Amino acid sequence: MTTVWYLNALVNPLGTFGNPAYTQYGDLPLLQLLSVTGLWGIVFLMSWLASLVNWAWEQGFAWSKVRPGLLLYGALLALVFVGGGARLALFAPQAATVRVAGITALHFHRLLPQSSYNPLLDGKLTEAERQAIRPVLAQIDDDLLTRSQQEARAGAKVVVWPESGAPVLQEDEAAFLRQARAVAQASGIYLDMGLAVILPPSGKPPFAQDTSVLIDPSGHIVWIYQKAHPDPGDHGRLVPGNGQIPVVATPYGRLATALASDAFFPSTIRQAGQANADILLRPEGDYREIDPLETQLTTFRAIENGFSLVTQTDLGLSMAVDYEGQVLAASDYFTTDPQVMVAYVPMKGVHTIYATIGDLFAWLSMAGLVVLIGVALARRPKASEAGASEPIEGPLHVS
């Protein structure tokens, strides 16, 4: 089962979404195993339990027969839980914290309903319609900039917007970035903006860029990161990025970013763990039907890689967690107004075993499966041997 789910993750356009390990969200002592094996150790334990119960059933639950297997599994499971509990109790983050604010635009979906936004993203608006919608986009973007300044005055040092939180026409992008750079410089903040850059109409895809842009307190653009793994419905609509996770040293720790569904691809996010990122900023856009699932499940990446994770979400759950998965702050779009999340986030992460060895546990599982299949085939009696060894029963009749 570990092999099956690992291979599924390699070919699935949704990455690890749907992996059974995600059903264990919230079991923090168990989830500390992620820092060693990633998802695959948890899949292995879950699958082993199922096969153990089936095996015990086949043995009629006879204690003398099932005791060794039960004791072996029980001891290993106890070790995982005791080790995870000890990590939570003894190695909680002790670093100084930085105030991070997540902001979603007020009235975004009233000003720009899906009936208008989707045709814009799909390149279906005429030039006249594009020009008519420019004041609406400017109102949304100005609101985000104004509220970012407010959060800076309240003490935030890092401000994060949701995925595509600021839609902007490509011809207006340069002017908008000048505004944002001025705001970041005047406010003395790191401003991580989720932008939807709408490309000029061409009649053929792609029609937009889904980006995360970080501006530092001096007003310099530190990174422009494009979403590497668009959702299946966005293939063709968006320009995919190269999947290179940016990491930058700041007075508040090493910052990194990834966008939305990129977080369901552990190998992509592990770049941040390998680079010793301390905080990963994740702009996200959801919808009510999967709220709060996606935000909760992507917290697994924080435990795997030893960084704190700040997710700011439009139409879903915004959440900040530390590198042990402890929730620092949360705000749901559908139950919170105004759309602001404030978290005090540790400025120092840890380097994990998983960040170093990656999916080695999954590869060992595949190797073990191959060996076991080979042993099983080697032990199968040949047809000639099987026939020769069968006893002859009953009288012989000779005609």
C-alpha cells in the first residue's frame, strides 16, 4: 500500500491529495513521524494495522499464534507515539516570534463576482469589457494596500495576501508594483502578495499568471514565484512556474513561499526544508465545499520540513502553524469579519530528517515489496514437483 500511494503521488495531477495519511490530521504525536518518513511512514503503519488484524483473524485470534506479530506492531506504534509526544513536550519552539498578518480584500466577491471574474481569467472579455472592469480591480488592490499599512502600524512585520487576492491587468502591473513597493518601504514590512496577472486577450491560452510577489522593507522585489502545479481546471488557463521554491534570509528568519496546491507535492516543498527555511508563506484560494480541508492537510508540510507555515486563504480557512503542527492562529472566511489573521510565528525552524533523506522510506518500501514478491515466487513449488508430491488415495483400478 505504501508503494501504491507513493506511485499514485508521482502521476496524480493533484499530487498527494487523497492520501490516507491525511485522515490522521490533528493527531500530533503520530504526525511527528512526518519529520522522519514523510507521509509514507504513516501510510505504512495504517496499512500494517489492517493486514495485522486480517492475519490475526485468519489465525482464529489464537493468542499463542498472534502474540509475536501483535507485540511487534504494538511496540513500534508505542515508540512512534512516545517519541512524538516527547518531541511535542520537550522540543517546542523556543525562538523569538514575528508578528505576521494575513489579509483578504473586503467585498472582493461582491465587487468581482464569479460571473465576471471567470470570463476575465478565461480570456473571454472584450477589450471594452476589460477596460470597464479596471476601476473594480483598482478598488480591490487599493483596499489591500491600505489595510496592509494598517496592519504594519499595528505591529506586523510580514503581511501576506491570498492566492490571486489582487487581480491586475498586465498593462497595469508595473504601476501597481510601484505602488506596492512604496507601501512596503513606507511601512517597513515584507509584503507577500498573491497576484492574478491577467494577460492581454489573444484568443488562445494561457490567459493569466498566478504569482506570489515578495517586496522587502527597502521596496525591492525579492521574488516573483509562479504557481508550479495548477489545479486540473486551470491547466491551459495559467502559465505554470518552474517549481523552484525561493528562500530569502531576513531579520525574521529565512522566508519561503509556495502557492495553494503546490503544497500537495512534497518534493516541491522539500526544497524549502533543504534550504533551512524558517517560515513558508502560502497564499491560497479555496471554496466553501472544501473548507477547511485543504488548509488543514497542507500543515503536514510544516512538520515534514521543520518550518512554520502561514496560509492566507480566500473563501476558506487561513491558518498559521509552527513546525510541530501546533495552530498559532486561524481565521475562516465564512465566519470571520474583517478578513484579517494575526499570528506570532517563530522566527527559527529546525532541520528535519525528512528534509535530508526525502522519500527514502517509500523507496525502501518498494524495495521490500520487490524482495517479498521474489521470495514468494521462489517458494512456489514447480508444477512437476507439485504433481509428484501429491499422495495417491483410493484403490488402483487396472484395466
